[in-house]
Amino acid sequence: MGLRKWLEAPAANVSAPRRPSLNMLRGAVTRVTTPLLPDDFLHLANPLWSARELRGKVVEVRKETSDSATLVIKPGWGFDFDYQPGQYIGIGLLVDGRFHWRSYSLTSPPSRENKLITIAVKAMPEGQLSSHLINGVPSGTVVRLAAPQGNFSLPEPPPAKILFITAGSGITPVMAMLRAMVRRDELPDVVHVHSAPTAHDVMFGDELVALHDKHPNFVSHVQHTRTGGRFKLADLDELYPDWRERQTWACGPAEMLDEVERVWADAGIADRLHTERFSIARADTSGQGGTVTFAKSGRSVEIDGATTVLEAGEKLGVQMPFGCRMGICQTCVVPLVSGHIRDLRSGREHAEGERVQTCISSAAGDCTFDL
């Protein structure tokens, strides 16, 4: 029945003949004589097969806390399961007629066996996609994927002594690291300091307790900030006096990471610190903005000085290259055809002819990109 509908489809807009068999024949002829891309045929066989892009299917949405959930995804053809624990992927989903893209840390350890990956999503007040992924995306939904990438990752084999410092959703890349070490049966001396408002807000709370109880060399210190206040880095000397000897991975709010970087630098061990930021520190954007034009797409939009070129393009439905969305991976770099843009981190302006990072750049007057 599906094949018959597919054959008849090209003739659907033509006045229907009296004989259904003739309609089917006309449709078949149209299909055979109309140029199709390889993706058209691949999609008919399996919606996860594509020669142009990575795709995945949401298998399950599993609640972690009241405002976060784990998404189990089955990637399609072409996905690399040999990623490093701690890396992230991009995920694109059609919401209200437009594709929205965001990057999320993988929480699953690398594995070619079950062909599944997981990400953990925390709903943000301004995050339309994150809220939709947690509360509105049904199982079976096909999403677009970007390949795993990122330098915030665990080496193989892992260091003999490790310190993880996380807060909120910053725990997500660390969970992939912990799960990978447990799966490989090579969990070394690990201390994990995590902060969350209450016990109910701790993502993967039960799993952390189970790891703590099962593995004597794993210490989980969870700080409930609403009752116990913020974890003080000065307490490391008393709680874990060998912290300076450990390779440290830290992920969480910008304020926390700024403090961690300062303390590690003062101790002369900045080379032992690895950090991951989910947002960029932005320079003053007052008085900036302008009209961004995407020449190939024939679309324009006026933005303020706090909106990135990447965000502007995605809102218009322009196919924008992206990766980390943090100005690190260089995936989003495109040439500026005309006008000026401003780097949101440094405040530096870039002019016509320069290649710019759209994820950390906004308009400094009218500007045009060949996208």
C-alpha cells in the first residue's frame, strides 16, 4: 500500500483519471523521469539513512529531575561511536516550523555494541528547544545530529588520580567519563564534588550514590547549596588535601569556573585543569546591532547587539554550520561579505573579507554573509 501511494503521489495534483491503475502508471512514469537525490531513495528505505547529514531517532525520554531528562537516541548511518567520553554532539529538531540547533554533552560511554547514545537536557527559562526535548518530543521523533567533538574529554587510560568539580547540568560530560571508566573496569582514585540546590535537583543522584557505595576508590561529595551554601574551594585542603596532585575536570556556571581557574593558576597547576563552559562571557553589547543579510538564502533580519549571527540565521531557517557554540571549535567560521561584526567576548570588530565565528559574533551595523 505504501509503494502504491508513493507511485501515485506525483499525479496527485493532476485531474484524476477514471481508472486508478492509470493514475498509478502516470505516477510511476513521473517518478522514473524526475531527477531524485540519493537521500530521496535512502529516506524511503529508512528515515535514519542520509548521504547528506547525520540523523537519529529518539527512542526514550527518561526524567532525571523535575526540569531535566535523559534522551536515548538511536543514531543513523554514518555516526561515529568511537567518540571520547566528555565530548558533545549537536542536535537539530523542527519546532513550530523551524529547525532549532543546540549542543549537548553525551552522557553515554562510547560503545559499538548497542548502537545507542544518550544526552541529558536541562530545561532553561529561555530555552525553547530544551523545554521541548524534555516535555514535548515523543519517542520515534527523527532529529538531525552533528558529529561528536570537543576537547573536554577523558584520555585512555585515565590518570591515576582525578578530581571532578561540577554544578547543575555541568555534571553531564562527567557522567560519560565515569560510566566509561566503570564499563572498562578501570576506575582509578576519583573524587567528585558536585553542587545542586537540593537533593531533588541532583541529576543522576541515585547513580552517584550507587557508584560511591560500590567503588571504594570513588568519593562523591554532593553539596546542597540551598541549605549548605556554595561549596568553598578553600575546603579542598581539609577534605581532599591531595587535590593539587590530581588531574581536574570542571564544568558548570561561569562564576564557578572563573574561581576554579583563578585558584588553580595561583597554585601553579593550571596545566592540570580542564574546563568546559556552556555559555560565553560577553563584552558590553549596548548600542550594537544591525540588519544581518544571508545572501544565498535571500533572507534578512534585524538583531540587537546580544544576538549572535548564528542565532539570527537559525531563526530564519538558514542552514548554519555550527559546533560547540562557544567559539572554540571553529566549525561555524564563514566569510563576512560586507559590513562589520563584533566579537561578543572581546569586543573586537571584524570587517569585510574576514572569516568570522558566527556563534560568538553579532552585528555592528548592517552586514552580509554568503549563506
